[in-house]
Amino acid sequence: MKPLHLIPDDVNVPFLKFRKIFYIVSLVMVLASIGLFFTKGLNFGIDFRGGILVEIKTDGPANIGALRDNLGSLGLGDVSIQEFGEPDDVLIQLQRQDGDEKAQMTALAQVTDALGDSVTIRRSELVGPKVGDELKEAGIYSVVISLLLIMVYIWFRFEWQFAVASVVALLHDVLITIGFFVITGVQFDLATLAAILTVAGYSINDTVVVFDRIREYLRKFRKMELTDLLDLSINSTLSRTTMTSFTTLLALIALFAFGGEAIRGFTMALIFGIVVGTYSSICVASPLLVVLRLKRKIPEGEEGQEANA
């Protein structure tokens, strides 16, 4: 039986021919994402806005749906309910209420009354807005530091042009994924932030595979035009890239469909981010090497092969 290939091995798509179109499409999406972020803004979750946190223990496995309906009817805003370790251990998070600490305590009392005596309250906490601001700041630092470390790694392993192209592609992925959350209004919390960092790691993995092939072909085909060489490199790794993304997406779609509300934002970020990351690895990172004027650096005495015309 022949192995499954979504893309034929002998595919020859002239990606570099359409690079200006890719640049325009990507630039429009990035600028739109930035504009939406500063005008509409993200729908921050309790992690970033502050709110009320309650951990309870139920008598037997928790009925998450019933708890969500019960607490949602109180009119206290966004309510996040998820299992916390064991099936009978549940973490409840509510958005911060308008008003001072007294308003938060009133909301907490409403939640306690609604839960009744059938559950045991293990702990209750008020997450202030200062903590949320600190988490936002830490989230920004984590994204920036991760991008810088990736750039240093790529620079060390390849040339500086590869490092710049990879970071531009990663910024492209992160910004467009954030724009997606602004447009959809899906709650943005710590799990979503973790998904965005995961997307960055996934995207750079795909990009490094293509860059490795480019470096190999730079030594092998000395007289081939750079645009032709980049096309050859992308096409030779296209089957692997699409198959990896396809199988990952199958698992994520299953998680999105059956994983429940607790991880919905996380899986949405991964699904969208992987699609965008696959696009950027093929249509953004490699074509940028032309703009950055990648040069051939071949050790003296190393034999090469001429490309067939």
C-alpha cells in the first residue's frame, strides 16, 4: 500500500511568483488585526480582568452543564466552570462585578446560596484588577521573550536573514490570531495565551524544515536563481508540511467538538493558529528571503551541482 500524500511528491507550484500578493494579503490582515485590537479590544477573561474564584467539591461527578445553567441565571456576567483535577472537584470563576469589594462579596454570597448545601466550598478568592494587569504584563513579556529567543536560535543555526524572516512570520501569526479573537469575541484568557505560544512553536518548526531544505539546496544548486531555488525547497517539503498540519487539525477538531467549554478557546486558538502558521511558513517566511537578499555562503573547495535548465 502506498503512503498517503495530500500533495503529490512531484508538485511544482510557483509560490514565489505570487509573493507580492502574499505580502499584500498578510499586510492587510496584520494591519486589520492591530486596528481592531486598539479599537474594539479583546474579550479578556477573568484571568486578566479580575473576578471571583470558587473551588467546590460535589457529591459524585459534577454536572458541569447544570452548574453552568444554575449560576448563569444569577445575572453575574461571564461564568467559567471546569473540572479541577478530579471529576468531583470544580473550579468556578466569575467576572469582577461593578463596584467595590462589598459588591464582590455580595456576588460571592449569591453564588454560595445558589450552590446550596449539596456541595462543599473548599476555597473562595477575589482576584483584583491589579492581579489581572500583572498577568497581562507577564503575558506580553512571555510572547516578546519567546520571539527574541527564537530569533537568536535561528540566527545561530542559519544566517541573519533566516532569523529576521522567521520572527516576522511569527509576529504575523501571533497578530492575526489575536485579530481572530477580537473579531469573534471569544474569551481571551491564560489558556488562550498558552495556545498562541504553542502556535508560535509549531509554526517555527515548519519554518525550520523549509529553511533546512533551502540551506541544503543553496549548496547543491549553485547556479539556480534564488526564486527558483526557494520554490523548489517549498515544494519539496510541501507534502510533509500539509500532512503534519492535517493530522494535527484532525485531533484539534475532535477536541473542539467533544472537549467541552473549558478548552474551547484553547482549541480555537490552536486550530486557527496552525492554519495561519502553515500559510506563513510557505507564503511569508521563505519569500521574505528574497526581500532580505539572502546570499550564498559556500565553503571553498566544496563541490556543487548545476541546476538543470
